[in-house]
Amino acid sequence: MKAGFYTIMAAQFFSSLADNALLIAAIKLLHELSAPEWMTPSLKQSFVVSYVVLAPLVGAFADSMPKGRVMLITNAIKVVGCLLMLFTLHPLLAYAVVGFGAAAYSPAKYGILTELLPAKQLVAANGWIEGTTVASIVLGVVLGGALISGKVSTMLLGFDLPMINTGIDTPPEAAISVIAVIYVIAAIFNWYIPNTGVDHRVPSKNPLYLVREFAHCVTLLWRDKLGQISLATTTLFWGAGATLQFIVLAWAQRALGFDLSQASYMQGVVAIGIAVGALIAARYIKLRQSVTVLPIGVAMGLIVITMIFVNNVSVAVVLMILIGACAGFFVVPMNALLQHRGHVLMGAGHSIAVQNFNENIGILVMVALYQFMIQQGFSIFRAIVMFGLFMSAAMLLVLWRHIHNQSQVDSLRLIPEEGDGRVH
């Protein structure tokens, strides 16, 4: 790999690490503001809404200048959002600013790989980027939980700058100030990302043209026999995964007696399980076998329901790893299949934009459903059962649709025999 690739990996790691740590700090800040419980999942909605609204435009923006510069600019927007949260802007609005930066950051971090590396290294490069992202999720939620814990926050609040009143007086404020430094570290790595020398002229800067082109790509992928299956699966996965973040936090506090800091570690345990499942899938599942993992999605929903019977920490850790492993095992092959069909139908850049658009709609819808249950006074245990049943039922529908598609045409012919290797 070229040296610039490792700079990109470092920038992605620290930026994503800060995103995930900031979510935990923002939740703690909401608690200190005595915000209603339904506002907690609203944080995720405020973050991802930019992914949906800006989807037709961010790809063109990422292609309009060197992608290292795009990543630097959008990471700077994240820093601004973080500082706004620190200086008393409501957490929902401040986290929305961070999400705005993240939405424009995403196509640049993937798009630069095709500019920097030869085609034969792209699968390995994507594998490393995804692995780095998973690591940042695990460490980010753990870091966020640690920063708001009593011992660490006391130490941070005890640190004073000579003759300067920082105005940082609470544990979440102390955590956010540290997270802002992590964003700055990411920006330093962004600065050193090399210019690949690629021509950065876009076909059109007309927003109406970009929206029409994007709508065409969305329709194209949803009409494809394999594209619609993989897109439906990944959309469901990311929606379920975002909802599960908040379910795990509430469940760990209710069933295990954890505080928010301790409960955040359980999110990290789920992410470890996802990494394990992803590694197993990468080792044993070929691209042509990707659709065979769909039943695992059905099983995952049923396994989630067993959370209502668990009140032992050791059993809970095993269960979280199992749930995460199921998720990683079935989503990685589906993601690889989606990338393959998207590349064939419209090119990698447009495919990533369509994927982000649909997956973040999934997040908005499923988190909104969970938010509705909270507002209606549902207990966390009832919410878990309904979430698990919905997950299994939705995956059964996707499986039925795939069987229906196969009865009309041998969809596996759409996947080449040669050059697949394993999924990454």
C-alpha cells in the first residue's frame, strides 16, 4: 500500500472515533439537562438526516476538489459542531452540524481509494477501512463511556489552565473538550493526505441535474434483482443497528443496573461481535454465496428477543457478542454484493451515494419507531420484543423476495465466477 493510504486510515479512525465518543457525551449532556427520554434516540436522527437530504449533492462536492481537502473541510465542520455543543447550543442541533460534516466526509474517504490505489488493491483497502471503522466504533463508545465516568471526569475537571476560566464545569463538557481535540488530530492527518492529481471537474453543478441523476441511480439499483435484495438487507441492518444502540443502553441500565458509562461498554461488546462475524464471513463466504446468509438475519431478530430473560452480566456479554456476530456475518456479504452490483450498474461513487441515502432512511425510520414506543410509555422489554419480531419478519420478506426473483431468473448469473475471492 502507498504511504498515503495509511494517512487516510488514520484520519478516518480518529474522525470516526470522535463521532462515536461524542454520541455518548451528548446523551449524558441530555440527561444533565433533564431532557425527556425520547430525545436520546433523536440524537441519531439529527446526525443522519444530512445523509438523506444531501445525498444527491455530496458526491459531486467530493469530486469537485482534491478529496484530502474535502475531508479536511468536512472534518472542520465536525469540530465546529463539537464546539457548539460545548458552548451551550442544544445537543440535537450541535450533533446535526457534526452529521452535516460526516455526510460530506463519507464519499470522499471511499472515493479517494480509487484515485490513490490500483484496482487490484481496492478490495484489501476497503477491508482495512471497514476494519478501522469498526475499531473506531468499539473504542469510540468505550472512550465516551470512560470520559463521562466519575473517576475520569473528576480528573479532567481538576485540570485548570493558569489564569483562564474555561467554563467547563460538568462531566459531559469535559468529555466534549477532549473529543474536540481528537477531531483536531483527525484534521492534522487530513492535511497530509496526498493530492492524487486526478482531474476534479464534475459533469454538472446544476442541483436539478444532480437530483435527477441521483434518482435514476436509486431506481436502477432497486430494480436490479440482486441489487434490491442487498440494498434492502443493508438498509434494514443499519436501521436496526442504530436502534439497537439505544435499546442496549436502556436495557443495560434497566436489566443489569448499569449507569450510562457502564452501559456504553455493552455497545462496544456488540461491535466486537460484529467484527468477529465479519471476519468469519470474509474467511468462508464467497461473493456468489452471499445470498445464502439471509436466514442469519431472521435468526438475529429472534436472538435479540432473548435479551428480556437476561439479568446476569456474563451472560449479557456472551449474548451481545452473539448478536453482533450474527449481524456482521450476514451484513458483510450483503455489503460486498451491493458494492459489486452498484459498481457494475452505475460506478462506485454513485453506488456509495445511493447506499448511504437508503441506509440512513432506514435509520431515520427505525429510530423514529423506537422513539414512538418510548413516547407511548412502552417498557424497554416490550420494545425489545417488538424490535426482534419486526427484524425477523422483515428479513423473512426479503428472503421471500429473493426466492421469487430466482424463480424468474437465475440471479447468480449476474455475479461473475472469476475474481471474486472472499467477501470483505
